[in-house]
Amino acid sequence: MDIGMIFVLIILFAFVLPIVIYETWSTHKKDMAKLSASLNDSEKENLKNELMAVKS
């Protein structure tokens, strides 16, 4: 592998990969916020209870 290819790979891993990971994470957080806003309090309580039942 020549030095040019190594440089390109370093650029990809150092700059592009973190941007993609951040974009995916922020999209997930936005989707979860929309879901949380669309649920009423009783639905939220039911989901919490189901989660606790699955964990135990």
C-alpha cells in the first residue's frame, strides 16, 4: 500500500466516519423525541412497565 492510499484512509476515518456517526445519532435522537412527544402519559407509563417486565 502506497503513502497516498494510507493518507486517503486516514482522512476517511478521521473526518468522514465521525460525521456519519454523529448524523446517525442525531437523527435517532430526533426520532425518539418525536415519538415521546406523540405519546400521552398513560402510553408512556405502559411502555415503561413493559420495559421493566422485559428487564426482569
